[in-house]
Amino acid sequence: MAILDGLKTAAEVLRAADKIPEYQQILEAMVKMMELQGQVETEKERVKELQAELKAIREDQINAKGIVRKGDIYLLNNQAYCVHCWEVEKRLGPLVPRRKASGTRTDSFYQCTRCKQELTPRPFF
């Protein structure tokens, strides 16, 4: 990086001229610049993650043409989807049937593959 190289050159000149306080200031500036570079890289990575998430949301919204709410679930092409994921996040969260045994009873419910929420849909007659 050109700026860092310039600071290194300035530090060498100041050290050779026995300008210790100024030399230390240059070193501190170099450390700060390196810290800021690390933060920039972290933020670039976060932007990439957010762009990927936004792309996934847009794809879900495009793919959801014709989604219909039936009781406590959404249906699209005979597949059940999570109400929370669709209404709050505008994402398609496929539901899978599950069973839970409690004592002598077995309860049936759906679980979202995205948010892991458990839903016991009311019948939709």
C-alpha cells in the first residue's frame, strides 16, 4: 500500500535524524492504519454476506408467486411453508412433519427447516 510505504520511509528518515517523538508518532499512525485495514476487510466480508442474504430473499420472493395462506401455514405447489419466515422475513421456510412422544401421547406438528419453529396448524376447512 502506497500510504504505508510512505509512512515507513518517513519513519526511517525521522529515526536517522534522531527525531524520536516524531518517529513514534509515525509508528503509531502505521499501527492505526493497519487496524483500520483489518476493520475494512471485516466490513467487506460482512457486505458480501449481506448481499448473499439479500439475493436469497429476492429469490424466495420470486419463487413464491402464488403462495396462499391456509390457516396457520402457507402453501405453494403442495408444499407447506412457515408463517413466521414468510410474514416476518419474506423467506420460504419449508415445513416438515414431526412427531413428539410425551408419555402415552404422540403429538404431530410441523417444524420449519429455517427458523426451527414448531407449528401445530389448525385445520383449514
